Amino acid sequence: MTDRPTDLFVDGTWRPAASGRRFDVHDPATGEVIASVADAGAEDALAALEAAHRAQAPWGRTPTRVRAEILRRAFDALTARSEEFARLITAEMGKPLAESRAEVAYGAEFLRWFSEEAPRISGRYLEAPDGANRLLVRKRPVGPCLLITPWNFPIAMATRKIAPAIAAGCTMVLKPADLTPLTSLLFTELLAEVGLPDGVLNVVTTTDPAAISGPLLADERLRKLSFTGSTPVGRRLIAASADRVLKVSMELGGNAPFVVCADADVDAAVEGAVVAKMRNGGEACVAANRLLVHRSVAEEFTAKLAARLSAFVVGPGDAPGTTLGPLIDERSRAKVAGLVDDAVAAGATVLTGGSVPEGPGWFYPPTVLADVRPEMTIANEEIFGPVAPVLVFDTEEEAVALANASEFGLVSFVFTRDLDRALRLSERLEAGMIGINTGVVSNPAAPFGGVKASGLGREGGAEGIEEYLETIYVGIRDPYATAEAGVA
């Protein structure tokens, strides 16, 4: 992959790290090295922030229509090169090509959505209730942003942050995950080609995130942090941002309950569970983590789910017929395998999968566990793999209690044919997003985000651009008071 960009991108120029260090990117299906990428340090990060700072004033004054047209050109270019990006995602992240293609299409939609939102940034002008003043409310870009993206959706997580920042008029320093940096670097090249001005987007890749985030969060030129990743890391970043009272957006961990009620269409629920659990091989914060099934349908649901998952074809993402690729690295596979082994030792029953296969790559088979109890570790930790633990409940109250018994609150799924029950559960479940009779909630037109320890703020939808804007209020003396006073 020598034709792909692998250096840092600062002020419109590709350049090596100041230290000269580089790190390897591996194919998770084989463990082989596919590229060597610049390994940035604090000096590089501060240079990137300086470039973003210099570019902020002119970029913030750029008309919204101009910013919108850049995003639209980026959408068209990414769509035209979708196969190239999909194959790169599969190479560095491992997911099957069909899923990589779907991710590129999903990620491109954020570019189109925010190209349409940019010209709609608005304020208001009104008379104060007491009549003494006129109130002018306007929006302006918050300023230079640090964007930290995860490895599991290399293009979608980048566009979900970069697109609203561009639309709002903010400059950026992007730090992609060191496991999957190549897609972000190629996308950065694409943005430069479609006319994004120098300094607006700067990219620093690194194996030492603290060396990047520490100096940047302490620098008065930085105005915002947007992070997608684990809750423990998010907590540390929030704490590090507190001294400067930075504006922060946090999309953190999940422990999504998937509730199957007694009156659910079982076949539809199984299909929904397959999507909610197996999208991205379970390596998604919105993946169904706990399948809560009413006792009356639990046996049928679990047997059908096991049959569906056992039919998945495990292999390299670019191999014909593959429907489940590898996990991202050995550590991730060891965690998943450890959770399954712990559950089995505590009394869970393996219906399919449940063991590490031989051979190269970091593969783990689709696994369904029955007889899972709420106190088991696997019911309380984010699995981030293709493992579906099934828990049984008897009443709606019990289902709600089980679903809400988590510090996380990103997404919940409910399958029921009863509209009243669907509405009741949607109001009682503690989650920022709720899917009713569907296993997919993500959409660029919808606000993505959670409650409790799952994060702060929203990405996507009309709400997504607000994360990159400040609200400014201007009080203006009543113009009639001046006229009545006889002042010309």
C-alpha cells in the first residue's frame, strides 16, 4: 500500500513525525504488516493545532454556501471512490467487504447531510418581553477542535465528526485510532483534493494518545474536544478538559439490551437480533449486548438465533462468501474468549460457537449463550464481539429493571406487536436511542448519542452541528426609545 498517504498532514502538507518514528498497521485476518505510518508526538500535535488556529479566523468567515459545496464535492468524490475505500477498510479493520461498502455509503451520507445543514445555521431577532430591548441571537463556530476517532468504523466515525465541524466553520486536529489510521489519511487526501483549505483539517497519527491529547487539552487555542471510544478513556479526557472548561462531546461505551416481549414476532425479532448483534462482528457500541427474552418465547427465539448465527461464514473480509471477519487484534479476541469462558464456568450453556479457532488471524466464531444470569460478568461488560448472551424475564417490570441495570445508556432495542407497550418501554428505558422492532438505529439524519455513562452531546441530525457552534446573544436598546427622545 505504498501509494496511500502514511505521513502526518499539517497545514496542507504531508510530513513525517518530528521524531522520525513510525508504527506498523496490521491486517487482522493474517497479522501481517500492511503499512508503516508516522508516529506523532507532542511537537507534531502542537504544530497541527497552530495550523488550525491560524486557519480558524478566515475559515470561520467563509460563507456557509462555500463550506456546503466543499462537503458536497467530498460526498461525490467518496461515493465515486467507494470501492477503493471499502477495500482499504477491510484491509486494516477486517470486516467483510459488503460491510465495508455499507460503511462507506453510511459515512458519505454525513457529508451530504451536513452540506445541507451548513446554510441552515440560523439565529433569531425578537423584542424583549418588557419592551426595553431587542434581542439578537446568533451562532458562530466554537473554534479549533480536537477530534478523536475509534478503529471500528474508520470512515463513518471520521465523517460524523469532520462534516459538522466543516459545516459550522471550525478547524480541526484529527487523531484517528492507531489500529486503523489509513482510511482517515486517505479521506484527508480526498478532502484536500476537493478544495478544503490548508490548515482546516490536520491529522496526527500516534501510538501514544496521551502525548497528543495532554498538550492539546492544556493549550488555550483549543476550544472543543469530540471523542468516540471507551467510557474509562472518556472519563479521563473529561477530567483533563475540566481545567479549561472545554466544550466536549463524548460518545462512549454501551451495554445495549435487546428486549423480546411475549407478543413479539419471533422471526422478526431473530432477524433484528442478527443485525443488532452481528453488524461489524459485534464490534460496535450499539451492538445488542444483552438479549432479554420473555420466558414464553425464549426457547424458540434462542434456537432460531443459534441456527442463524451458526450459518455465518467466518474468514478474511475480502474472501468470497465471508459474512464474519476477524476481531481487530489479539487482545480483543482474548477479552471476548475470556468473557465466554467465564460465563460457561458460571453455568451458561453454549448453543453454537464458544471456542477460539486454530490458524492465523484474530477470529472468533458467532456464539450464542443460554442460561445466562444477570450477575454474570458477560451481562455487565461490553462484549465487543460476536457473542449473544440470552437472559430470560417473566414480566415487563422485570425487563425494564434488567435493561436499566447498567451504568450505560446508549441504545435499547424492543420487539413487540403492542403499540402501547412499545410507547411505555420507550419512555421507561434509560437510553439515548431506542429501536422499536428494528435492529438498526444509526442514521445521519438522527441524533446519535447516549445518557448516563454512555456520553454527552449528539452527533448527526439537526443536533449534530450545534455541538460545533456557540450561541451569542446581543442586547440592543429599543430603537423607538431613541426616536422618542428626539435623537436623529
